[in-house]
Amino acid sequence: MNRDSLLLGVDGGGTRCRARLCTLSGATLGEGSAGPANIRFGVEHSFAAVLEATMQCVVQAKLSTRDLSRMTACLALAGACEPTAFAAAQKHEHPFQKANITTDAHAACVGAHGGYDGGIIVVGTGTIGWAELKGRSHRVGGWGLPVSDEGSGAWLGCEALRRVLWAHDQRIAWTPLLSALFGQFQTPYAIVRWCATALPRDFGSLAPTIVDYAGRGDSVGVELMQQAARHVDELATRLIALGAHRLALVGGLSAHIERWLAQKTQDRLVAPAGDALSGALQLARAAAMSFAA
């Protein structure tokens, strides 16, 4: 590898995009963040977020745009499991010397287990189970709303609003959580209009409120967290059956969901060794070595 080469790791999630720029020796030169980079909702928008986060790294490192061509990048992007979106991302013009595009779940799994075999369950805006076992990748769930991502922040927000409408129709009793959520909209029609155009990250923005009220013992909040945990347990059960005996929970909701999980799931959990950014940098290094060979 050229000693002047740089490594760029990007974790492009459904809510935000993070980037870290390093030397070949592993020294961090800069970090940056931008908006969501889920390529399922637009490759152009996602790459704009990637470039915005990358340029923050460049500025921190006191480099210039000319140095982008020195970078071997791993762009770990939400939505890259979808073949059409992945193909579009691969064809998209970029300024880097080389760009390896993969999924954010893949990078998170590599980072969580330091490149060794293991599985992860991402519990954030979406949910997905992922395992790296004997050189093969295994994916469970994570197909996106409205047909998948059960137990995620987006799923929680959608299910909570469903129950707000049930309460408005007097099908279930109002609880403090439901009243608080209804107060954000004021009318059921406003909820319906909002849902018609809301993206997963919009639904996910309601998750902190649900977690908060569940912690206070709100009956609907507790019910939703218990249901979310059961969905995560199901992902864990499948990953274990595939041979992933060490599981890490990652994602923005992971710390909040853990206490609701079944004991058999908790018994398999290990603390992640690193995050999706560190995993992306490991993959960027591997790509740089392959490129130089």
C-alpha cells in the first residue's frame, strides 16, 4: 500500500451518517456526521450525506479536496442489502481512490466482533440480524417498513400511533403515553396525514417518548417494549440456530431494549468490541490491501 494512502470508514444509517478518516497506522485524523444515508430512499441524497460527513473529516485533518483521491473508503450504507439500490450505489460517481460499498449491518458485525465470527442485532431506526460465520454473511430480517423491521424505533412509533387512534375511537383506554403523543398532533386527521409521508426516521423520532413512558410504567409503553423485545428475541433465536453463539446488541435503542429481552437472549450477549465505524475501517483496510496486491 502507498504510505500516503488514507482510510475512510462511513456508517450511513437511516437517521444519520458518520465518517472517520484514519492513517494506515490507524491514527484518527478527523470525524464527521451528516443526515441519513439509507440508499433505499435515494442514492443521490445518501452520497451527499457521505460527502458532507467526509468533508468535515477533511477539514479537521487540515487536508483539501485533492486528498479525497488518496482515500480507500468503505461506505457501509443502510439499504445496501437491496440489489437495485446496491447496484445504483456501485455505479454512482465518487471522488475516492476506491470505494467498497456494503451494508451498515455488515460493518457493525465486523466491528462488534473485531473481524471474528459472531452475530449482531441492530436495534435502531430499523432492526436486522446479521452474522459473519466462517467467511459467510447471514442476514435475518431488516426488510424495511411497513413489512419488516419489527421491534425497531420506527416500528415502535408506528405501533404507538396506531394505539393513539384506537384510544381516540374508544377501543382502548387512554394512557399518559397515548395522550402525550396525541398532543403532538391534536387531531386524528393530522396523524393520518403525517403518516402518509413519514419516513422510518420520522416514526423513529417517537421512540424516545415511548421508552420514557415505559420506564414510568405506562401500560401501553410497557406493552410496546415487551412486544419489541419479543421480535428481537426471534432474531436472536434464528442467529443462534445459524451458529452465532456470541451476539452483540448495537444501534440507538439497544441499551433500552436489553432489559426487556428473554433471559436466553441475554445469556448470549457480549459487549461489542467496536462499532460500525471501526468495522468499516477494518473493511477499508482490507480493500486497500486488496487494491495494492
